[in-house]
Amino acid sequence: MYHQKDAPPQLTALRCSGIGSPKKIWGLLCRKDELIRPTHLLLEKHPDLAARTRSILVDWMMEVCACEKQHRETFHLAVDYVDRFLATFEGIKSHTFQLVGTSALFLASKYEVITSICSLFFMLYCKEYRYSWCSGKGRCYWSYGRPIVPRPD
């Protein structure tokens, strides 16, 4: 288990001042990461999606990362976000699946890289499908990263 290992050297006591020890914070982050783990059965909860659909989305995400000169870690983090999203929710429709991939790319680029994918591209793409990747109640339940708070209309 990861949470029993020492904290990485980047997580120093100076950076963690006021929130706890580096070892405790590292343990909490690793336990949070273990909560939602995608399995090979993640598409069973989505009758509109097939393995080929996910493959096409991942290829498209790879092309976007290559065109935008993103780091390899950003791509892998975005794919992990998509898989965790699929593992968490049920019944994702095929017409909104690319929006899930776009959102994952945007979040991963904001989290991983200093220069994120253009937010104008993201906003134009999401204009028609506002909040459709949320639970329908106007709140997003992405419990595997930083919280997302939707803006009120």
C-alpha cells in the first residue's frame, strides 16, 4: 500500500506548514487515490458505449495532447480521469462522451502543466452541453481530484 511509504522529497515540511506532516498528507492523498479504481468492467454500466468508442476517444485525446504539446503525464492523467468517471457514473451517452474526454483533458492540463489547453477551445466546445457531464443536479461529484464547483446560471 502506498500510504505506508515515506512522502516524496517534493512534499517538504515547509510546503505542508499549517496542514500537517508530509507523511500524513502523502498517506491521505494515496488513500484518496485508492478509493475509486477503474476495472476492466467499467463499460458494463454504459450500454451506449463500446470498447471501440473508448479507443477512439483515447486516440483523439492523444492527438490533442500532441497538437497542444502537452506532457505525456497530462495524457495519462486525463485517461485516468475518464476511466474513473466511467467507474463512478452510470449510463453515459455516446453523444456526451467526447465532452467527458475534453473535460478530463482540460482538468489534467490545468493540474499537470503550467500552460494549459486553451480555455476558449474548452468553453466553445462545452457551450452546447453545459453541465451535461454533471449529475444533473447542477453539482459535480468528481471525488478523485480537486473539487469542481459549477457556476450558478
